Amino acid sequence: MVGEVSEGSALWEPSEEVVANARVTHFVHWLWDRGVLTESYEDLWRWSVTEVDAFWDAVWSYFEVVGERGDGPVRTGGPMPVDGLKWFPGATLNYAANALRRAEETPGKTAVVFRSEAGGHRVLTYRELALHVAEVRAGLADLGVGKGDRVAAYVPNIPEALICFLATASLGAIWSSCSPDFGSSSVVDRFAQIEPKVLIAVDGYAYNGKRFDRMEVVGEIEAALPSLAATVLIPYLDPAVTPDGLRVGMHYRDLPRPDHDTLEFEDVPFDHPLWVVYSSGTTGLPKPIVHGHGGVVLEHLKSLSFHQDIGPEDVFFWFTTTGWMMWNYLIGGLLVGSTIVMYDGAPLDLWSLAADSGITYMGVGAPYITATAKEGRRPGEEFDLSGLRGIGSTGSPLPPEGFAWVYEAVGENLLLGSFSGGTDICTGFVGPSPLLPLRAGVIQCRGLGAKIEAWGEDGRPVVDEVGELVLTEPMPSMPVFFWNDEGGDRYRGSYFDMYPGVWRHGDWIKVLPDGGCVIYGRSDSTLNRGGVRMGTSDFYRVVEAFDEITDSLVIDTGRLGQEGRLLLYVQLAEGASLTDGLVADLKRRIRSALSPRHVPDEITAVPGIPRTLSGKKLEVPVRKILQGTPVDKAANRDSMANPEVLAHFTP
């Protein structure tokens, strides 16, 4: 790791050639021809958030979106989706039609490169991908899947996941996926809410040199989903596996095949549901967040092209699982005609993968960058990374030292794109730009079309001060709605309770005078372990199922740029003891029901769990205490039902 680096230190400046060739520059010139004159990125951003309708209409036209724009307005209703806002109310399109348009334009171009930790390697052209999608589409239709039906997937990051998603979208059906390292309770908490018609699942997965059979878990998930018409089993660990024992099981290879190879697409309204993704479930069941076809298409075209500068000649990779919104973002690379790299397995050496696969844009979680730096690695000297033009970083704030290490140890002539956004909008609010200089610890800009501000305690914008990240104008990729949220109360309560009509995201942000941004982390208690986010409620449902435990509290002590320890505190039932056997059982159950990444580093017995007078657990105050904040500054004892127990939660 490089030595201490000052926030704001200059690291990279775009050359005249980079600026001239950037896709966003081409867009600026396209706008000039239409009378929109901007001279700088800040000018362009300001136009995009003041002339909101004109900007998003321009995005549709510039990218020649496959679909019918219609002659209606860009927006009706509002001011936010939860208040009845409709984007492009007269338009129809289909995500899959836009993702697969190159199957006709450049059928021989590589669409997907797949690599796995176990040595698997497959390549699909756009034409081959489209043919596979046509096959699975016919199979799903034969199972009765149609417009508005839900298809749930318990799959790793493999080509079949992409194929099944595109087939689902082409029908106007709705996709939702979880990674197979999630235990059955976490999966059921998510899928049961949307009542899927079909479950697609693998028999197991491999990670870090180990194989994990999931057939028993698949059976548990299937049994908990009475809405299923079929469970389609993909043989991944064992080619000879059969769906025997599943209630409505069938084999992936036995899906009916079409009698033609023409891919069809169901035209749907702009805001027709495309997929359901989930919040981390911090305060209850994970929120089922619904995004629409049109909003995702426009946002991902804009973000991938104008901010990351990715296009048809690029090979785009992000290390992710199907349970993280970055998977949805990765496959968006097809929208801009790039080749996407799908990788399944542990991140053993992603730098080697980048070199071997010819990756031009590599995305990872910020902890992966800091971990590689701490190992003293210099990937730019170990591998031929001369083709790497950009590195993306997200999941948590990247410290200035991480920024500096990239330019010292990976390459001097690439753009480090630090992003911050979320599952809620399936993109970044703030991120990179090839037009701007880059400074250590500073995200270059607010995204086009994203009117981001920092608001102080008085609910007014502040500059060069830390405040709440808010969005004062809508974006098309905001959730269309939450599933099973009639009236929108849960949607409204998630983002608009603090500032009615203004989206509060739950991050601390500082907006610099020149538009650069610094993110200071979440203002909630979401757990983030190795890039996998999960809510504390998931823990409590598992831990407190033990007879020996009456209450519990889980705390992630991580802070900005630093992976912390995951600490589990348990209040034992009368007569129970925290034996080695109970500790082992707890860890085993957490690994099975949640994920291996969320096994606590330490489990401690305490006489009580701190709660407010209304019964809420004091997660955030305890986290602050464990990070060194004095107890009386971290928690208000007068608001607590049992302030005496705070003495047992000290560093």
C-alpha cells in the first residue's frame, strides 16, 4: 500500500486525445448541432438537471433506442414516481431487444466471455446468444410464462443466468435472482414476496476451491413457493444431476425448443417491470424494488457510455454475483454493444483474469483494491494490462491511498472510476468522467441527469460541507414501485419521509465547489462483507431461532476504506451457556442460511441488548461506540429502556 495520501491530490489528467475521442464529447457535439451549447462538463450537467425532459429525450434519440418513442411528453404527473410520475407514457420498448440488437448488426461479434474459478471457459457471439435466448424463451412460454409473470433464479454468474434473464425480459415477464451462496431463508424472504411462476436453479456452486451442493436448499426453496408451476434445474456442478425429489422439477435441457430461430420481443410500456431487486433488509423483510424496462435502458446507456466511456470495442467486466445489482449493471454492457466477461468463483486473482481475457474496463469492489494494495502487489508489472483503459470501484468508499495505488501499481494512463449509487436506482448517482481530472479520494462528478445535492441539518443545500445525499429531480431508473406496496407507503417511507418530494438516499456526501464529490459511507446499519450487502434482520431471524438465545445484536465495525470485524452479541436464555458447541452451531447455521461472508468474527454473550424505549435495537450507536466514540456521545441514555447494558459494548 502506498503511504498516506492527501485527499484531493492530483493523480490523472485526461489528454486532448482522450477528451476528443470520448463518447460524451461526441454527444456534446451532437447537442451543439441541435442548438444546445455547453462548454464544460459542469455546463452539461447543469443543463441535464434543469432541462430534465430535454436531456432524457436526447438520450433516447442519440442512442436510437429500439422501440416506439411516440409523440407524447417525456413526463406526466409527479414530481416523483411515488407521486404518480410517468416517464415516456406513450412509448413502448423491450430491454432484450435493445441488448440483442447486435445479433443482426454484428452477429459474429463476441457478446460473452465466461470464465470460472474451476477453469471453465466459454465464448458466445451475439448471434449465438440470441439463439440460446430464443430457445429458452420458447421453453418458458411453454410453461405458461407470459407478460407480468415472475421468474426467480437461484444461479451463479454464468451464461445460463444471462440467457434466462433475456428470455424472461423478451416475454415481458419479470426477473429476480439470488446468488446460490444465500441460504434458503434469505432466498425465501425475497422470492416469496413476488410469488414466482418458475424457479430456475443450479445444483450447486464452487467457491475458493470448494464445491457446495445446493440440491437440498433448492428443495427447501421450492417447497416454500407454492406459486411455482415448474422448477428448472441447471446442472452446474454435476452434469448427470436430475431433478428427482423436486416437487415440480424439470431439467434445463428438457425445456421445449422452438421450431424456428427467430427471436421475438413483447413490446411493453416504458415503465413495465423488468426485474425485482432487493434491499438488504436492515429493518425487516428485504424491500422488493421494481425497475422498468425503459428507465434501465436509458440510464445504463447513459452511464456506461458517457461516464465510463464504454462502447462496442470494449471488453467489460465487473466482479459480482447475481445477488448484487452490479450484475444487472454488468449485463448492461450489451446495450452499448461491448463484450461482457462473466466470472464465477472467488476473486483469487482478477488482475490475471483481466490480462488473459483482454479486459479493457475492470470493475471491482473497493475492498478488493485495498486488499491487493496491502499485499504489496504491482499488477501492472506482473501482467500485461496495457489494454486496460479503466477501473471501476464501488460497494464502499475507496480511500485516497487506494486511488493513488491504482496509478502507482496498475497503470498511469487509465481512468479510475469510483462510483456511489445503489440497488435502489441500479446505477451510480456520482461517478467518473473522461473529461475531468481525477484527485485522490474524490469522485469526479455528479452523474448526468442526477441532481445530487448535500443537505445540511436545516434541509438546505451546502457546498464543501458534509450533508445528507439527496436527489431533488427524478431519474428514469428510480423504482417504478415496490412489490406488494399498495398506495406506495413503503416506497415513500424509504426515501421521502425526511424531505417530502426529495429523495434522501442515506449516504453522507460532500459536494465540492467544482462538482467533485466525497462519500463518507452509509448513514444506516447495513452490513457490507466482501461486497455482499445484507441487513441485520437476516441475522436476527437465524440467530434468535436458537432456543438458547433470547436476543441478539450484530455489528460491522468497518469504517471508511477499512474492512472491520463482524461482531455478534447474544443474550442467552436462562440456564444456557455460550459453549464451544453453541458457537460452532451458530456459525454453521449462519453460513448455511445467510452466506459464508457473514459468519461473525467473534460471538460474545452479554446480559442484555440495548434498546430504545420503543423497543428498537441500538445498532448505529453501538457501532459508533465500538469505533471509539464515547458512550455518552454515541447514545442517549434517556431514550433507552436499559442503558445499563451499554457498559458491555466497548472497544
